[in-house]
Amino acid sequence: MLYTSTRDNALSVESASAIEKGISVEGGLFVPTEIPAVDASFFADLVGKSYIERAEAVLSLYLTDFTPEELHACVAGAYTNSFSSPAVAPVVKLHDNVHILELWHGPTCAFKDMALQLLPYLLTTAAKKGGSDKESVILVATSGDTGKAALEGFKDVNGTRILVFFPNDGVSPMQKLQMTTQAGNNVGVSAIYGNFDDAQTGVKKIFTDPAIRETLAEKGFAFSSANSINWGRLAPQIVYYISAYCDLLKKGEIANGEAINIVVPTGNFGNILAAYYAKKMGLPVKKLICASNANNVLTDFLTTGCYDRNRPFHTTVSPSMDILISSNLERLLYDLCGKDDAQLRAWMTSLNENGKYTVTDEILQEIKALFAAGCCDDTQTKQTIGEVYDTYNYLCDTHTAVAVRVYEDYRKQTGDTAPAVIASTASPFKFSAAVLEAVNNGAELPADEFGMVDALQAKTGVAAPVQLTALKGATPRFTGICKKEDMREVVFNMLGI
């Protein structure tokens, strides 16, 4: 299995190199040159397997330059005793044939753990395979969950430094506390004035600046990424959709070969792109349903073919989706335009210079055949949290609620009653204020974050994850904040350059 760049398909590297580099030098994203194909027997074989065994089976098709022993060490290291659920990513029936795929049982209570517990093992193994003697500098832009999951995954990992940037007013109080109190001798965190798109754009500029790369190389450093622009982040996400299908087979909820709908709340498009790759492999998927909050740039694109980030940016109760530049969409477009890197470069140049681009009618029809899309605002999100709790006694967070709402709207509009898997991306206790407001029937909220956590536990009888309650009274280590123009200097200062 070889990998090329979305913006230069003359490149050809193995997976270890793609993972170690994170992003191609010209700014493109690494993609596999072909998608491995599987059939019904593949899923049947995995039904009785553990999550670790399923992950090895799927990833071995993509990471063909990793030996079976290397891959087993990586996967077992990531998923053994790191998750509160023995299933790692359990599937819970909500009602009828609608199921919730809980992806937040890892150490930071968010779906990013599913990949970021594994990525440090993949990256350090890849560096050894490539004979690199440089220290890997992991740069991360986060809208909330990626930052903490990456920090936790890479803390005190030999041969790595990790530096995280987050929008100061664009994450929940719990998310901010998780990041700013992070332990580890190789970690750094900085807030920025601006939103997630500012942080993501700043990180990409640093990545692709030849002078910065040269300076780091002279000092014994080399950049890599823990954002989903890194293939080592995206590949592990393919696993849990295949695992969910196998779990539904095991429970007798579906027959092998029966198509399901997959519903994903997403801002950067990585989580739903992983489901797209699973479908291309052969996972029986009827429709991929993309759920957005008030920052509905993806909804508009998937329905009109015009991507336009020239619009108001909304700070919402689902902050991990507060994104107007969806980086991983580039990988889908590369696939749908016939791997035409010149066309892809033209679209990305237009996005950079004009803030928008429009795909052809032919590609739009392909998109509509694959995807449905919808969005909802904060009022609808909170309403959905309350309704799901009152009706099904299930407590969901603000991002999962967006997906539930969009799926319900889709089902009413289309009459499509195929079995559905809804990706649940975070613990509700990471967003206690909005969730408590939604289930509290107008009662006054406590004034502080941990008062809300306690009140939410008391109201619902659901126990908050200990890794969140343990933060009560914690003192932040990292209190810095910078302008987006000063991110380069922050990186150099963190590295002692």
C-alpha cells in the first residue's frame, strides 16, 4: 500500500513515511493510492473478535510496511486497559433500529482517543523504521477534544514534543481545564485570540514554511501532526465503523450484507471521511449523513456543491464542530475528481484566496448519491438532549445531539428506516452547562463548572467520568495566550530555539 499527496500525485511513499511527515511539503494530504476491498466473509470473521483483533485486521490492509509484530504492539499498546468499556467502542441501542456508537470511553472522554491513543505508537514505530534521529515535534490545532487527547497520548513519549493551540473563547470550560492542567515533561499548550480556523491555518503555515523546517532540522527537530490531516489519525477511525457493523451482526440486529446508515457530527470532516473509506472498502452503507451545527458550511456544500467560508462564525454549545475550513474534505474531493491533483490545487487555491470554490455538477451528483446533510442550532441541540433523555433515558452530549436531530429530520424527510449508527463523540459531562440546562426543566444552574457536573449526576443518576471529576481544584500549568500571527514565536519558545 502506497500513499500520495492530494496536491502532488507524483509522490509515492509508504505508510510509515506518510505518518511520520503528517502533511506533504506542498501542503497536500497523504491518501492511499488504492482502497483495499473486503467482502461479507471479512465481517463474518471479525464478529467474534475483540476490538484489538478487529483493529489489527483492518489496519494491516493499510499499513502494509508495518510487520504483524509491530502492528500488534501498536494496537495492543493503545487499546489494552486504556478504555473504561471492555468493548472499547460499544454500540448501544437507542430505539427500534437506531444505535449509538459510543466513542468516548477513552482517557479524555472524547472520540479523538480512538486514534490518539494509537498514533504515538504508530509515529514512534514509523520514525524508527525510517531511521530518523530527530525529535518529532507534534503541532496540534484543536477545537477542543483533539488537543487533550493528543496531549494525553503523547505525554512523556520518548523522542517527541507536543505543542497544542486552542481558541481561547472557543472551547468549553472543561475542555480548557483538561488541556491547561496537562501533565508531562514534553508538552506545551497555548491559547490564541481567534477561532479554530485561525489556529488550524496557523499550524498549516508553520508546517509548510521551508525556513521554519530548516531551522528545526538544524536543531534536531522534525514536524509531524496529530490532527486528522495525519493519515495515522484517520486510519484508526475506519476501524470503529467496521467494528460497529460487526457488533450489530453479533447482536442479530442486522444480517450480513444489510446496508446501514451512518450519522456523524463533524466540523473538520475527518470522522465522516473515515466512514466513507469504510464504505469504499465494502462496508454496506446506504447513506452517510453529515450533521453540522450553526456553522453549516458542510451542509451547504454537500447540498449545493459550493464551499463558501465567507460567512459569520458562530460560537456554539458544540464547540468541537465550530469550524468553517474543513480540512479533510480535500481527501474526498481528490477521490471524486479522479485523483486530479491540478484540479484539487485549483480548488484549494480558490479557497485560500477567495474563501470559496464550486465543484462540477457531475461531482455534486456523486456527493448527493453518497451523502445526506443537515444542521441545527443551539436551541434545537438542547431540545434534542432533553427529548432523548426524557424519551429513552439516554444522556448525550451537545455534539451527539446534533447528529440525533439531523438524523431524525432526515428520516422524516426521506422515510428511510434503514438501521442507523449514530457516532457519539464525547461524554456529556464535558459540556455540563448546556446538557444540564437541557434536562433541568428551567431550574437555576449552579454557578461553577463542577457544581454543574454534580447537579447533572444528581439529576440523571449517570456517573461523571473520574478523569473529569478529578480536575476539580486543579491549577492550570499553561496560561499563555497569543495572537495568531505570533504562533511561530510560541513554537520556537516552547522548543527553546
